[in-house]
Amino acid sequence: MYQWLFLALAAAAGVAMAVQGSLNGALGKTVGVWKGVFLVHAIGLAVVAVLLFVCGLGKGDLSKIGEAPWYLYLGGVVNVLIIFGVMSAVAKLGAGNATTAIIVGQLAMAMLVDRFGWFGLAQAPFTWSRGAGLLLMGLAAKLLLA
């Protein structure tokens, strides 16, 4: 039961990512990519600050910030690269083409993360069926980009 809930949540996040990429691409065309990256992060920080400190959302403990391995904080750096890449690609390729390439790259990397259990995540074997699925995604991307 819960698996379907989280699959639906992931699908909703995918929808939001497509909308975000489109909005960010248009913003980057208007104000410039790096200024757009800055604005997106500044607005996101403001929203999260309100949700955490005004609305009281979240059950985490910021006093444990020093307990996480240093490399887990690289997500912020990676996020800058993601926003820059999406903003640039959507502006030049369009939302559909850019999102197609993003999904295939995202899936390939996710399979590597699962295979090796990077970042403390559980390992998931790379099977022939997963390989075939990735290959089919690549072929589908080729058809979508044609």
C-alpha cells in the first residue's frame, strides 16, 4: 500500500520537475542563466525557511548537522549544477527534449547508485531486465528526440 503512495509522490515530483525546468528555462532566457540559478535558490531558501521556522514543518534535528559525512553536503553544489544544466538545456532544446535527456541520464546514474549502494543506500543488483529497461529508455529517448 505505501509503495504506491511513494510511487505516486515520485510521479508528482517528476511532474513538478518538468514544470520547474520549463519555468527555469524561461527565467534563464529572461535574466540570464547564472542570475536565474541565483534567483531560484534564493527563492527556494526563503520558502524553506518559512516552512521550517515559521510553519514549524519538519521533524529533523539541526543540532546533528556535524554527524553527517561531509560528502552528503555536496548535494547543494550538485543542485547548482542541476539548475544550471536544466535552465540552459530547456532554453536551447525545449522542455520535451531536455527532459528526455535528463530522465535517461538520471535513470542511468540511479542504477549505478543502486548497484554500488553509494551514499549509504541499500544495494540493488544490476540485472539483465534492468539493463534492458535502460536500453529501451535510451531507444525511446532517441525516438522522442527525432
